[in-house]
Amino acid sequence: MRRLLTAFLPCVLAFSVAAAEPAKPAAYFDNSGREDAWQGGVRMIPIHTPAGDFRVWTKRVGNNPRIKVLILHGGPGSTHEAYEAFDSFLPAGGVEYYYYDQLGSAYSDQPADMAPLLTIDRFVDEVEQVRTALGLDRDNFYLYGHSWGGILAIEYALKHQQHLKGMVVSNMMSSVPAYNRYASDVLMPKMDQVALAEIKRMEAAGKFDEPRYMELLMPHYEQHVLRRPAAEWPEPMLRSFGKLNKKVYVPMQGQRARCQRSAGRLGSHRRPSKDRRADAGDRRAARHHGSGVDADDGRQVPARRLPAPGERQPHGDVRRPAGLLRRPAAVAAQGRRRAGRETLTARACVNVR
């Protein structure tokens, strides 16, 4: 959670500087004229899919006509609840933001047969339907995608960039093959090898629901999901973990060991060779790296100077590549040295307008 927040909060400053002054407190909490006022900001959004019509859950916090952030949670099959700590920080920045449970998750509908719905393209179409229903567009619409949500954000931007003002991708790669190599060559050798062998055997046997499986993964999660002992994890994170829909998570993650599930990353048999680095503008999709413990290789993104407080985020300073998601981008990353090599502290934003 700590690194999740450090990935996002610097971008809040960039959003505020680039778009407008933060909304005044009275206006920020004014729900006049909002159809969700008597719902505490909650709306159930109708979604049309090839398998029928369903509803997904969203909740708005705050008002700001210039900065509206839709949060794409991880998993897939996880929930918005892991991000509830944002309530302690984003209102102070005047950021209007939307929690959202994707279809099959938590408060949204959970179809009995998820199989025909588990494609990236369908999830992209769902996000577009949510955007339309919430009235978000290029003058105010930012996407924040974490983990699996980062993949979904990249895929959405490649198809619907005309609606985006900006996006933040946190803790996620843009290349499945590159991640598979990194997991195999860097992450897996650092694990307890006896435990890793048992994890592989259980995954090969499909024993994902056995308590022993999660017991074996927890030391890895404590290093790569939330860097605290599990006993100290915030209650919203535990709540989110407890509601993980494995009917979504396991099929989308794929049945290969390779520790993609262990690190909470996509290694899907449905998209086994997905590589968006070229489409994202020579690795310019925003991402979060920190202290050599992230699930992607920190060496893939060059260090960039962070803007000083009050300094306008530079536009077009990254080689100005042409094409989809290759428009002038604002990218900032702070490099630092740790354990003898340069790693990246979470500081990455992309303006796709």
C-alpha cells in the first residue's frame, strides 16, 4: 500500500498543476445536483456484454470538474477496497476519484459463468461503458491502473485514447514475455527454493484453494505486494484479499507456475505473448518501480528528473514519438542507488492528449 500511494500521490500534484487549482473545500464536498447524492456517491452502472446485461459498482468521492480519476483495481477479480487509503490523501488535493469494481468483483454482479467474459477486449469495453455512464471525457478523465489494472489501462488507452486526459500505470509491466523472463531470472531465485518447489507442485495440481498454498505465498506477498508483515496489513487490504474471485483470477492468470500469481501479475494463457512496449511509445507507458522489489525490471525505464513543487510538468520532453500512445508525454522518474545498482522510485505520469 505504501508504494502504491507513493506511485500515485506525486501524479496528483502533476494533475493539479497541469489542470487547475484544487477545488475549494466547500465545492469539493458539494453534492448538489448529483444523482448519486443519496447513495453516498454510489452508482450501479448497466453493462452490456455478449453474455448478457449486468451491473457494476462505482463510488464517487469529491467534486472537481477538471480532475476525475477512475481507479482500475488489480487481480483480475480483486476489489476496489485495497485503495481505500486514498481517502486519507486525495481529497486534500482536490481530486475527484471513482472506486470501481470490475464485473465479477465484490459489489458488482458476479455471473455464474464468467468463462465467456474473461477477455481483455471485453474488460476494455466495460471500462468504456463505465466512462460513458459517469460522463468522463478528455477534459477531465484520468485513468489510474494498478497491477492487472495497469494492463487494462494500457489496453484501454490504445483503443480509446481520444477520451483520456492522462493515465497512471502502477506496478505493472507492458510486456508479458519480458516479465516472464524477469520472474524466472530475478524474482524466483530470491524465493525459498523448497517453498517454490512446493508452490509449483500445487499449481500443477490445481490446488489453488488449499490453505497451504496461500501460506506458502505469504512471505513472497510480504515482499512484493505490501512490504509489511501480514499481521500489519491495513484492514482494507485484508478485506480485498478475502473477496478475491478465483473464477476470474485463476483463468486470467493462466495455469503456468512461473510465479506470475505469486507476484500478483498477469501471465495469462489467453495472452501469452502480449507485448505493448512498442505500442506504448518505446516503453513510455507510465509505471512504478521501487527499491528493486517490483514485479518488473527497474532497468527498463530511464530515470527522469521530478518537477519541483509548483513547477509545470514538462510536455513532449521524451523524444516525441508519433502514433497511438506516442503523443507528447510527461514522464518523470527519480533514480536512486540501492544495493549497488540504480533503481527507480515510483514517479511516473503520462499525459496522452
